[in-house]
Amino acid sequence: SPPHPSDLPHEVEKAGQLNKTKIAEGGRKLRKSWGVSWVVLAGNSLVFYKDLKGPAPASWRPASSRPESSVDLRGAVLERARDMSSKKNVIHLRTVTGNEFLLQSDSEAEIQDWHQTIKGVIRRLDQE
Ligand code: I3S
């Protein structure tokens, strides 16, 4: 089962499992490599954790797990990815530093919720 929000760092707006691939680093295209990540939207960042392995990982705590990577959402651009993957329900995130990610869920409702929630953070940061 997913971690309870109270187990996560402060200011968590959303957390869950998504398929993820990084497609560019500093503006340079990368070869796609899809994998499953736990994604946490907290504060001004989207933080990626290694996927949970095995059943009911009661001892697993994001707060004590080292994130694999973290994305600063200030100035980032997020849009639905229409022609960037054969997969359904994909969003495309580009950071100011030219790192690009595709995030995908089997659930259209889930990806819509991620889209709206991350958009909200980006808009808030744009207004600061
Ligand atoms: O955009 P692409 O290059 O068609 O993306 C696919 C490839 O990266 C493929 O890897 P190989 O080229 O190493 O076989 C991946 O397995 C596919 O998942 C990628 O396409 P999708 O449509 O799943 O994003």
C-alpha cells in the first residue's frame, strides 16, 4: 500500500506511483528508459523515489529514503504529451535547466490530477 501522507515530508500536495522516463538532460536528448517511480509533489519540487519492491513495505519511509532525483518546478513547463509516446495518459515536464521528463499513468483520471496539481504549483511559483 502507498505511504500515508503523514509519513511524507511536509507540504506534500500529492504522492503516488507513476511511470517515468527522462528524455533530455540540459537540453540534450536522452534515450528513453521507462521505469516505475514514487513521485512526491512537495513544496516547490517534484521528488522521485525508487519504486517500492516486494509486498507491504511497512518500514519504507520516503523521509528516510534518499530520493533518486528532484526537480525544481520554478519556471518549468508542463503539458499533455500528445505525440511523444505510444503510451496513453502522458504528461511532459521541462525544467528551466532543460531537463525533460515524461510521466505516465494507466489511469487518465490520475494523470489529469497530477497535471492540474503540478500546474497549480508552477502557477504559484510564476506569481512569486
Ligand atoms: O520515442 P521512442 O524512441 O519510440 O521510444 C520508445 C523506445 O525508447 C523504446 O526503447 P528501445 O528504442 O530501446 O527499444 C522503448 O522501449 C519504448 O517504450 C519507447 O516508446 P514509448 O512509446 O513507450 O514511449
